[in-house]
Amino acid sequence: MVEMNELLQLVVDEGVSDLHLEVGAPPVIRLHGEMTPLDLPDLTPEDTKRLIKSIASPKQLQQIEDDGGTDFGIAFEDQARFRVSAFRQKGVLGAVLRQIPNKFLTFEQIGLPPAVKDLLYRPRGLILVTGPTGSGKSTTLASLINIINQERACHIITVEDPIEFYHKHNKSVVIQREIGSDVPTFAEALRRALRQDPDIILVGEMRDLETIEAAVTAAETGHLVFGTLHTTGSARTVDRIVDAFPTNQQMQIRTQLAAGLVAVISQVLCPRIDKPGRIAAFEIMIATPSIQALIRDGKTYRITSDIQTGAKYGMNTLDSNLIELYQRKIISYGELITKAQDPEGVVQKLGG
């Protein structure tokens, strides 16, 4: 009979990103992006129930009962943390556990250009890290917050669902609030945060109009705000924020965004071919006066061409970064084409 701590130990030892527990299949791990079943018997409904019970609190088990699912974070000894999504499906329990590494990455390890580091010293504004689920946004954000914590004497407030990386007080003082257990919603946490003398606010997810509005306001009122959205590319990110508002408010939010947005960092994770592991490819948009004007005038479709010509500001498009990784033989041609925003343009650039 397999025990949860044995599975978690394997996940930590092998550098696995996710562990899937489903009835009727053995435990399955995702290693370097590939799903691999473990050489174990298929899990029964009793197995998944027992495994989930071993890590969930009575309150969390009740939530699965009432709402059909719950998300929470757990620590595995002092080796790693896990983000757990437990749920009911076809009347039985299942769960997916995402490993959150204990170590923060350095700026060089993340792979971001030096221009981004300067943004961490801005007194105010909105910095967005965007990308699909599982693209490493949380890791990038946690590492950026860690760099600020090491180098600046600030008051940092993070609002997360659930808390993933734990930050110790270093040069900065860090308050971390979890949705559900510390505060009911992101919007409520942001409203309260503004009365808690913050310099820097991290919003785990800008998932609704209220939260987006509160984040933009916080950035306007003299705070450096970090947030995430599940969009790919800077133009789409701006559109997504504007479209969240009713039509009669869209002009106003464009003006606010044009003034408040500092940068959009979009990322995707690609399996490496040069060695085991994955590497992030980035699009970096830094809000120059020209890009601010495009946002204000609703001409977001022209942002990409500004990024292409903005190398001197530290900007680059996702596709140019992917081409560079392909030419350095770090990612495969198939990965380049799959992850590119404009695959036809990429093929042309590589000479057909």
C-alpha cells in the first residue's frame, strides 16, 4: 500500500513538477513536461481517499464535500511545499499536487534580461507576469520578490491563493495573506493592504474586475504592484484588462493603464533538448511613452512592432526569444513552432 510521504519523497528526489492521483490508474508524475505513470498498482477509491485524508484538514475535506473541490498548500518536511488541488469526479476523490521548489532562483537562473532588474527599483506602477497555467509565473514572481527582499528595505504584502513560496523577513518586512484562511477575497485583501503602509504589493491572481480595479488603483496611488494574468503576449494582456471593464469605463481604464503600467513579462516553459529540464522563454514589454500612447488610444495591435524595435530599452518579443533558444540548440524546432505567437513569421525569419 503506497503512502503519501513515499510519493512526495519521490517527487522531491526526482525533481518532478506534478503528481496526479486518480482512481483507476497508478499515480502519474509530470517530469520535464512529460506525463509518466509510476510502476505501481492502480489506485482504488479507498486509496485516493486515504491519501488525500493524510494531507487535508477536516475543514478542507468538508469543502470537497460541499463544493466538490478545494485548493490548499502543504509543507513536506523542510524539503518542499506543494500546492494541492483536491476534487471529486465521478463520485470519487482525486488530486493533483504541484511541487513548489524551496529555493528561489537568481536573476540569471530565471533568464530575464538585466533591464528587468531596474524595474524592481521603481517607486510605483504595475508589473504583470503573464502566461498559461504551469508556465512558471509563480516561480518568476516569487524570485523577483525575493530579490527585492534581499536588496531593498520595503514593506511587502503578498495576497495569494494558496501561499506557495514562503518569504522570510530580510532587508524588507514581508506579510503574506492567504485567500480563504486570512482574508475572503483578493479585492478585500487589496483594499485592506492600502491601509497597511505597503511599498510593494503582490496579487497572486487578477481574476475578476474588482481585483483588477483595486490593483490598478494601488499602482496609481504610489505602490509597486506585481500581478499575474493567464494571457500570452503584452497586447493580449492589455486587451484582457480593458475588456474586463464595462464599455463605459474602458476609456478611463486605458488612460489609467497607460499611466500606471510599467512592464508586462510574458513567459512560456519549454522542454530542453540540451539537458534534462525546462527553460522559460520571455516576451518583455516596457511601457515607453510610445507604448503608453498606443494603450491610451486603444491601438494595442501595434504594441508588438514597438517591442520589436525596443531592444535598446531591454524589450524583446516571445518569438525572437524562442528563435534564439532554438538557434542555441536548447529547444527543438517543434517546440519553437508550437509555442510561437506567429509561427508563419518564425518560419520566414528562419529562411523558410
